[in-house]
Amino acid sequence: MTQLSADLAIIGSGSGNSLITPFWDDRRVVMAERGVFGGTCLNVGCIPTKMFVRPALIARAPEEAERLNVTQHTESVDWPAMRDRIFGRIDPISSGGRDYRLGLDNVELIEQRVRLTGPRSFVADDGTHMEAEQLVIAAGSRAVLPDVPGIDLPQVHTSDTVMRLDDLPGRVLVVGGGFIACEFAGIFSGLGSNVVQINRSQRLMRTLDAEVSDAFTKEAAQQWSVQLGRVLAGVREGDHGRVLADISVIDGEGNTVDREALEVDVVLVAMGRRPNSDLVDAAAAGLDLHDDGRIAVDEFQRVLSGGEAVPGLFALGDICSAAQLKHVANHEARVVAHNLEHPDDLVASRREAIPLAVFTHPELATVGLTEEAAIEALGAEHVTAKTQRYGDTAYGWAMEDGSSIFKVVADRRDGRVLGAHVMGPEASNLVQPIIAAMSFGIDAHTFARGQYWIHPALMEVAENALLGLDVPSSRVPGAI
């Protein structure tokens, strides 16, 4: 059995890859990666999906143009060329990153699954055993699959495989109502597929602010077929390479009240992701886990065992974070990198004002508390909220926008901004000023009146939402 030792060992090559700074040039580093080098975001997540989102948005252009008295047509979508262009850029980045690490004298790459054997040790599938002075678990997450008949048929996909289809499918069944499901429903419907999305609950994106979730569910149903109160019961082989999806119609208590069968070319299962803590045997190694399988860490990203931080053991990203977001994983990687190199000067991770965006159609973005959560935390008498329609601003008029909304939530007593929730074009950009206000503690009125907002830019929707809040006026000079 091969025995290895290292100053630093890293399980996972996504955000964990950035931990190998010049500090380690004269030290021994071992990295383990069981999958494709570069992790989820680069290979099967954020980046390739957005490279499909953009052409899908362009293909939808005739819909908006018609409102503006312009006639346009999308003549065709060349899926194979699109796929090859996208992965023709991504695959070399992944392989180039792998080759770069392999070329470093101080780094050894173990391309196998590894299982923890102690707080700072693991064993690979081939028996290679590794002991490290410090170890970081950054092994990510994987797609959840339901335990139903036919789930292993080749026509059933997750986000890991669906972007590499040979051809654009004529009809797609999307199972789920969260981020990944809604993004792919928007992609495939925009590119011309007939999309049917089923979801157990009566709303899509139900973790968002209720007003935005309701509005999105309504808008999505105008873009593709949305069928609520339904779950996937199984998949069977159909004719001509298609499959029959067996669907259970359920009532409010989850009881099956009817059965349906739907013939489709592809079933995309997008029911969320689970942390890979079980694949690295975290529980067997004595590490603390949350109920959902996440590895428990303290504010410094140190892994906990029996409620206490394990010396020299850190975790970051999806395997430990409740927010399965690349920008969160990157932030945690910067924190861990510092703490590895400066054990006597630890810094903590930020847990405030974490935003997210869903690049579906229409686009969604959110940060902070929903109105419901704010009321529960502070009481209704202390919460103020304002929903501003794009169409009530000058640029919104120019767009003839009748559905997009920008909602902001604040503390009525002092104007502290608690959250923002956006549905519409450029939602991911429009929410950013609110993130800044929350991050730097600027009250709503000061933020709205203490700076210029370009007229007639679409960003005025954020300004007007802030001004619509029932909060105290600012005493800051110039904020009038």
C-alpha cells in the first residue's frame, strides 16, 4: 500500500483548487478529485448553463419585439454547434487546470474517490493512504435522484448530462420547481423545445418571497407548461427512442388522486443536490453533520467533531454550506486559504447579505429576508415593504413591461434594509445595489437619496422601491 504525507491535502478541485497559493510552493500538497477537474460550476453548473441561457434569451427576442411593433423571427437553433462551442471552451479549461497541477513538483493529484480514515487522513480506492498536517474537504454535492422505476434509463438526465445531448429534444419533462429546474425549463423552452415542468408543491421557486414566487409561477406558465401537484412515479421505454413518464397527481396531503402518462424525448430530474459527505465517509470519521448531510463547520470554516473544532481540518463549499452558490464557495475558499496560512490570526466567513440569482425566464434575484421571514423575526408592526413595477419607471415604459417587479423589505424603525427580491430582465444586476446597502449598513433613505441614480436607466426601479418604504428620513447631508 502506497503511503503519502503532505503539508496540505485537499479533497475536491473546484473552489478548493484556489487554496494552492504561492505559500505552498515549498511545501507538499496532495489533491484528490474523483470527477472532472474544476468542479461543478465550471463543468456542469454555473458557467455552461449561462452559456446556454444567453442564446435561449436571444431566441426569445421576437416575443419582446412584438410588444414594441418590431417583427423578428428565430429561424433555427443549431444545438450541436452550440453545445460544441460551449464545451469546446470549457473542456480545455478543465483539462488545462488538471495539466497545470500535474506539472507542479510540489503537487500530487489523486484521481480517485477517497474516504476519510481520520481527521486529517484518507485512503483512495486503490489503497493509497494519505496523512496531512492540514486537510480541506471541498468535495461538493451531487444531483438527487428519486427512487422510482426506470430512473436509470438513458433518456433520464440530470444537469450533469443534459447539456451534452446529441440533439435538441423535441419534448422535455422537467421534474422539480427549484433553481436548476427553472433554469433548464427556461433554456429548453427558449430554444424551441416543448417543455412540461412538474412540481410537487403549488408554487415554483417556493423558497423565495411569496409574492415573487407567485408572480414567477404565473409568468412561467405563460412560457411553458407548468403542472403543479405532481410527482414522478416512474419512467418506461416508449416508441422511437422516447420514454413514457408516469406521473402521480397528488392532493394537499401528498395522497395520490390520479395517474397520468406523458411521452417525452428526455426527462430532466432537477430535484436539488445533496452534499457529498457520505462519499467521503465523513460520519464514519467522527465528523458532525447537519440533518441534510452537510458537514458542520464553525465561523472559521473549521470542521466540528462533538461540537468542537478539529485542529487542521477545514471544509468549504456545497459539502458544508447551506447556500449552494459558487460565490459563497469562493468566499469560503479565501477564508480557508487565509486560515491555513495564518493559524494564529483566523478570519470568519460572512453569513450576511448572501445573494442569489436564477437565470430562468423571467430572471430572478434575491438577497436577505423575505417579507414573511422579516415579519416572523421582527413582528409585522416593524416591517415595511414596497413592490415597484418596472413598468412604472421610464425605462420600463420603453420596454412596455407589464409583469416585472422589484421588491424591497426594511425595518420600519430605522430604515435598515432587510432584503430585496426581483423578477424581470437584469434582475441579477438590479439587486446588486441593495446588496451593497445591506453589506455596508446604509439605511434605505440614505441609500436612495444620498447618491445620484441615472435617469432614465432601469436602475430607477431600485431607487423608487427604496423611496416607497415607510422609513425615517435620513439626516445625512445631501440626502434630500
